[in-house]
Amino acid sequence: MANIVVTEADLGREVAARVGDAVVVQLPENPTTGFRWALASPQGDVLDLAHDEFQASAQTGVGAGGLRVFRFGAKSTGSGRIELKLARAWESGPPKAAFSVDVKVG
């Protein structure tokens, strides 16, 4: 079982995985601004969100950013899409940024 790491550079791309693999999405985030990455749409039958955490950067000063890490498990064959949005939970309207990647599980 492999870890398939996806970053900002993979925006809009398709990645291939096998059942049992983990698709790990790493996106820059600074939670002190209020903007946080979150799922933009529910997951289907192909991928399952297993873990969501913030990892602070080596610069641990006040207000330092880091990475939001989402770990999705490939649980069945087929195609799925990971859609995330960067927004403040208390604000309505369009997100500050959006990220998506298609995952084909074989």
C-alpha cells in the first residue's frame, strides 16, 4: 500500500491509486488568519477521509503557517474527486481558494 502525496502543483490533475492506497493532500494554511481548508463536497464510495490535521512549520513563532494534511483511503475501484475550499467558517460567499484533484482507483 502506497502513500500518494498531492500538493498545490497537482491542482486539476488526475492521480492513479489502488485499493488500500492512501491519497495524502498537503496544502499550505495559516489558521491564525481564520482561513482553513475543508471538504467542499461529500465523499463518494471510492474515497474515504481517514484523517485531517494541521502540521505547523519549523518556524513555530506566533502566527506561523504550515500544512493542512488530509489523508484519504482508496476503498474501492472507480473514480472519485477530492474537492477542498479555503474559507472562513463564519463567512458566506465564495471561498478564498479552491482545490480539486481526480483520483482513479484501479
